[in-house]
Amino acid sequence: MHLRSLLVLSLLSIPQIAISQQVTHNVKGTVTDKQSKEQLIGAIITIPELKKNAVAKLDGTFAFERIPAGTYHVRCTYVGYQAIDTVITVNKNIDLTLPLNNQSSALGEVVVKGKQDAESESTAKRSEQNAASVMNIISARAIQLSPDLTVANVLQRISGVSIERSSSGEGRYAIIRGMDQRYNNTLVNGIKIPSPDNKSRFVPLDIFPSELVERIEVNKTLTPNMEADAIGGTVNMVMKNAPDKLYVNASAATGFSQTVLQDGFNAFPVGAIQKSSPYQAKGPDYSATPDDFTRDNLNYTHKKAPANAMGTLSIGDRFFKDRLGIMLGGSYQNLYRSYKSIFNPGEFQEGGLLYVKHANQRTYSSHLIRTGLNAKIDFNINPKHKLALYSAYADFQDAQARLTTDTLMPAPRTGYGTGQVWNFGRSKYQRQNIFSNTLQGNHSILDDRLKVDWSAVYSKATNNIPDWAEYEYDGGFYTDGTSPEPYKHTDVATNFHRMWWKNSDRDFAGYLNLTYSNKAWDVPFDLSAGGMYRDKHRDNKYDNYELRPVPGPGGAPQPWNGIYNFNWTVFNPKGSPGEANNYRSNERITAGYLMLKFVVNKLETTAGVRAENTDQDYDTDLPVTQEGKTGTISYMDVLPSVNFKYVLNKHTNLRLSYYAAISRPAFFEIVPYNYDGDQFTEKGNPHLLHTTSDNIDLRYELFPKSNEQILVGIFYKALKNPIEYGFEFTGQQNQKVYMPGNYGNANNFGFEFVYEKYIGNFGIRANYTYTNSKITTTKLTSELVNGGSPNKIYLNESRPLQGQSAHIANAALLYKNAKIGLDFQLAWQYTGKRIVLVSPYYGFDNWQKGMNLFDLSAEKRFAKHFAVFAKIQNLLDAKYEVYIDKAPAKNDTPIPFQDMSASRTLVQRDQYGQNYLLGLRFILNK
């Protein structure tokens, strides 16, 4: 019995021994584009006989392990490409290359066609490699997977770009290579758009939702066919194009802000705001009364953690045998933000001491609504003639409540001061929008040797701040600098302010470009000529009323007992119409260029010259007899440029560029306005000159694979008459005012490094930029002599340009598993120390502390067309901090929020907290 059992067991084990000893091999390979040799991430590879499948990883590779010897079919598919079927015989380890033919994409120099290509990261890299200028591009796919919600925040991921944040902590303006936002311009589909800002001509980029963008191009050098007012560079938002087949991308998301969860939210009724001032509504002969001003918009309601909400939809297709293409897109964001701020402005005191005069605590609540619409329609009349209509609309609303407690600190040395306390409230509703409409034509004639394109543009940007309301009441004072208890008396009302701002920029523009292509002495060339004309009109309206409490019996201060329980009188019942803040301005720019592009062996040269003539005029509401009521400015700039691109091999370029560029003053800056700002008096400068710059770039580019790159570059800029804001002492009383000025000449140079690498499912994306700029200005200081009398001293102080950080860095750790449909990204962004406010006093400049930001995003696809995504911004709750590099002067009273042992003084600290978002996405791309 025992022997029989052994025999049976032996017979049963024979098949298993055979199976375990069966020879197997590994099959691995790479999927590429047959023409470009680029790796195709996410391609699906199957072996039908074994029911096995694999997905190409971030480096385009795939692998099958332990494949039994035999003959099998291998099938490879990828959206937008022709599937291939091949047969392999497995008798050893095999390494395959599977080249796929692209069905529908044709990649030009920078222009791309085909929906899938246009939004991919590999297309973005290819466009950078083929471009005539130094360029960085971020694709729609990278934007979708990033933690960012607006174009401004997306831009901070690009090498050499940092952002300036709004008061709510959102990214707002781009600073390119240390050049402040005024030195850069913003385009939509290659067309410059006007700014809704009431003081400047640069465009607030937080107005644009990132979901509507197909790609963002940052040009860091200019060619002659590009507008010249871009010393730092241009930001071009290419909106989503019509696809080759039906395309739908929709998402919905919700979330919370951490600070709102913790502290709640202060809201005021926006509907209570009076859209027009009494002067605007009832005419110049009307005298305003207290009843003309509502109090409701200063009545705050505390809410507990309102939720954020977002939604997007893009849909497009082609019709009439692909001759008509339509793409429509929309985006809506309804966000609640709150944050706390410490604001202690340091003031100069005789003897060079730093006097911290205020201990100021602010609580902000902002309700932000962004709406974006995009429509692109193209019609192919025939293969040689095409028309397109592009329309884009962006709307941004911000309802912000600010509550402040401000304590006056004793003066140093003497200890003199009362510790008096004020309480402030401010309600500000701002609405900005941009509308741009462009009709374009592309034509090919003379056997395709002559190409003509033209654009007719109407754009308008508006900004409206109706009934900006402020109140203030005196909350008591201390008996001396050290007493902990205030006097027991009733709080008293003081001053109230109401302001109305409204401005609009309207543009009519026309562009015409002609390009003739041929060969000369066997050298292919493109000879281009063209021009542009823009007529811009700005209309600026401002009205200001001061409301003062009615004194009590015997002239005593009126007690403060809430916003509804006091009486006021209108100090200036006619408003403030007759001043320079109300003005009309026109700008006419005429430009022409000539450009030659040719290739000799491996050297591509793009060279030429551009001329731009600028005419500006303004007319204010100042009295006819007053100097500065009207003004005119006119200047012509001739701007040469040359871009060399040497193709070392199919993966490597070496670039050398020179271009001349300009920066024009904003309309508001050259008007002799005078405005009492939030912190100081602001003033215009009719004598302001425009800035010119000579710029040189050198960059080495390596694109080892379709989505990988190594970029190393250096740049140099020599600026003449740079425009910066600073303080001047004007008038008989030597009043300190904040105004734009030309502060001599400046130099700016730096180094850039970009690295992007993928291994399997993991990737790293990193960049670093070093920038060094220098400008020297005269500053005031003083020393105490003869027992305390001040002696004024003027010294030259060298500093960086305003807004320039010496060090900017980005890094992102990426994980992508196409087989299970998972994407993950941990992103880090660092902005180094930089000047945010230039002081008139030596050593008193305000510096933003270096800032580290960590963000997280993830997306998981399921059920073929669906994905769930999550985004967390400011993961570690980084704070915005501003310092003066000088210790505060000592006195007998401790200064709140200050480290008295430190060698610097805290001016401002804003804590924004984290933002969380969870959403669902639907994508259909046939």
C-alpha cells in the first residue's frame, strides 16, 4: 500500500515538474513615434494568446516577464496613431522597438495640429526644440496634473519665473528672469491683450482659469515679428483648439481652505454696494447728504467654513468633412479665502534709527469668483485659405473684508507715546474682466511660396471698484508706554471714506505678415515683412467722499456704538471730480519689421529689425489753468535682433541670441495724479521716460527623449532708464510721496538650468535660476550731532531691481502608472529673498523673506472616461514675510511681534494656510 501511494504521487507530479522546468524568457521594448522617434507614454501593448498586456511607462518602455517559448502576436495601440500587429518568436530574451505612424498630427515650428499632440508634454518639448527663439512651454496635460488652479500659479513652475501674489495669497503677476511684471507682456493666441488694472498696463494672470489653456508659452528672447515691449519676455496663453474628432473634457470639484475651516469667514452683502457715486448718479450740481451712503456694506456676517466649488467644460469637434472646427470651453471657480496678517511698517527716525510705530493686526476674508469662456472656430475654405475666429472672456470678482486693530507704539529713546488703539473696517468689491475677439486669415499663394496672414482685433478690459468703504474708530489709549490698562471711556468714531474707481482699456488692432520662401545658392530662406497698428483708449474715473462724525454735546467726540448707531456729515459733498485721477488717455502704436530666416548646414539664423513708434496723450479733469491738465509723449525705437540656432544633432541645439526691447510707462504713471493710498500718498510723474534694453542669451539644449530635457543657459540685460517705484520728497513742505521714476541704468544677468528625467514610472522635473541685478540710487540718512540735532547725509546704495530674487528653484517628483491609471505629483517651489518696497532711506528697503512652497496633486482614472483628482496647495503652511534688515530701536515698551534680539525687523507676516480640492473629471477623446 505504501509503495502504491508513492507510485501514484510520482505520476501526478510529472506534469508539474515539466511546467516548473519549462523555459521562459523576458520580452521588453520601447514604443516610439515612427517619424520623430519620440517615446509614446501610455501606449498599450498586448499578447492576445497569453491574455497579457502592458502599458508604456514614463520613459516609453514596457516589459513582459516569464513568457514561455513560442510564437506570439504583439499588438500595440495608442490614441492618435495607427495600431501595429507584429509576430515574435520567443526563444530568448527579446528587446523590441515598436514604431507607430501618427494618424493626424503635423508638427510645425511651434504651431501644432491634432488634439492629442497639442496637449501632450512631448509636443511641448518638441516645440521648444524647433522654435526660433529661446522658449519654455508647459502643456495642457502638465497643467491638468499640476496642483495649480490659475495661469499665474502654473507659471511659477517654469524656469526663471517667479510670481507676485495678491492680497489673498493667489499668484497674480509673473516676474521673468528677475524683471518685474511691468517688463513682460501677455498674449492670448499670440495677440496682446489690454490690462484691467487701474494703475498699470500689465495683466493680472490670476484672472485666467488654467483649465481653458492648451499650452502656455514663455518666450525669453524676441524675434522681429514679435511686439517689442517685453524686456523680460512674453507669456502666450494658447487656448484650446478644435480637435480632429469629438472631444469632451468636463470636471467638477469642491474643497475647503484650512484658514476658513479654522477661523470662519467674514462676509458683507455685495448687493448693498452702490454702483455709482452721488456725483456720477446725480450730476455735478448735486451735494451729497449722509443718506446717500449705505451702511449695509460695512455690516459683516461671520460664516462657518463655506465650501469652494469649481466646474469646467470643454467640447469640440469637426464638421462638413473636417472643414469646420469648433471648440467651446468654460470654467467657473467659487472660492473662499481668509488669512491673518501682521503689518508693522517701520519708519525712519533721525539718527538712522528704525521706529516701529504700529502694532497692526489684520484679518482678511475674500470671496473670489472666476469665470472663463473660450470659443475658437476655424473654417478651411480650401487647402490654401483658412479663416479663424477666436473669442476669449475672463471675469474675476473679489469681495474682500478687512478688519484691523492698530496700536500706536511709544517712540524710541524718549518713550513718548500713548499706546493708542484704533479699529478699522474695510469692504472692497472689485470686478475685473477681459474680452478679446480676433478674426484671422491664413493664405498661401504663388505655389505656396508666399504666405499671408492677418489679424483684426477688438479687445476690452475693465476694472470696477464701486463704493470702496472704510470706517475707523478710536478704541482708547494707555496712560503711558508701560501701563497695561486703557482708560475706561467710550470708544469714539473718527473718519469714514467712500471711493469709486472705474477704468477701461479698449484696443483696436490690425496685424499683417507676409512670408516669401525660396532658395538662393542652394540655401533655403524665408523673407518676412509685416506691420501692426494699435489704437488704445483708456477712460479712468475716480470719486472720493470723506464722511466725518457729528460732534456730541459741547463738541465732545461722538461715541462709537456700531455702524448703524451714529450720525455723520459729508465733508466734501461735491465729491472729487476736478482732479487728475479722472482722465482720458490714448495710445497709438505703429510697428513694422523685416526678418530673414535661413539655414546653412546645421546653422539656422533668424535676423532682422523692428521699428515701433509710440504716441500717447492724456486729458485730465484738472482746471484749464492748471499745469498738467493735458500732455503728449512721442518716441520711436529701432530694435534689431538676431537668433542663431546650431543643431549639433537631432537631439541637441546650441542657441545664441541678441535682441533690443522696450518697456512703456503705464497711462496712470504719466498723469499728474495725487492719491492717498492705503499706506502712503501716491503721485504720478509726467516726466517719466520709457525703458530700453539690450539683451543677450546663450543656451545649450538636450532632448534625449520625447519628454526629457536638459537646458543650460546664461543671459545678460543692460537697461537704460528702468522704471521703478520709490519715494521722493516734493513741494515746499518736502512731502514724502510714492511715485514712479527713472533711477539711472541697471544690469541684470543670470544662469538657468532645467532637468527632466524619467525612469520607469517615476520622473523628476527640476529647474534653478540665479539672477543678479544692480542699480545704484541716492538714499537719505542722518546722524545726531551737537547733543541731538540731526545732520542729513546722502549716500549711494546699490541694490537689486525691485522684485528680483537671486535664487529661484522648482522640483517635482512624479509618479505615473498608465496601467492602473494613476498620476501623482509632489511639487516644491522656492523664491529667494527680494525687495518689495524701495525706501528713500539708506538701509530701510523692505525685503520679502525666501519662501518655500510645497503642493500635492493626484489623479486616478477609472471606467475608461472618468478620473478622480485631488489638489493640496501650500502643504506646509508657508508664510509670506517681509523684513527690514535693521534692528528696531529699543525703548521701555516691548514691541509686539518683534524679536528684539534679532538683527532685522518684521514688517509683515501673512498666513494663508492650506487649500484642499477634490474633484471628478470626464474625458472623451475619440
